[in-house]
Amino acid sequence: MGFLSGLFGGSAVSDDEDATGTGTTLTCDCCGDEVDENEMQEGQCEECYNSDDAAAKYCCGAIYEDGEDTCQSCGEPL
């Protein structure tokens, strides 16, 4: 009856949403905050995703996660 109730004036709330109209919340991989799934990007909240300090940086096949600002191989800024 769920399909037909949508056609005949039933609730427009999807299975992923609760009755309050909010979507599913997820935990940010970086800061651990609970964030609406629509605000997540690659497992991070918008603030962490847009922060240069939070994301790992890559250069010359190496990963830099400890705040480095220069590639140890080529000397380029990260």
C-alpha cells in the first residue's frame, strides 16, 4: 500500500527519511561529528572536506598526513 498511498495523498516521506523530514545522519571520518548525509563529501563534513589541514596530501607517490608542506622527493609545495 506504500506505493499507492503516495499517489493518493499519502506521506511523501521516503524510507530514508524519518517523520521529521531530516535525512540519515552519518559520522564524519575526520572530526567525528554527526552530519546529515546530504552534507557529506567523501566521508567528511563540509568543514573538514574544505579544510586544507584535515586532508591527506599526495605527491610523488607518497602520502603526507602529519602537516608536512613540502614533498620530500621533489621539493614541491603540497
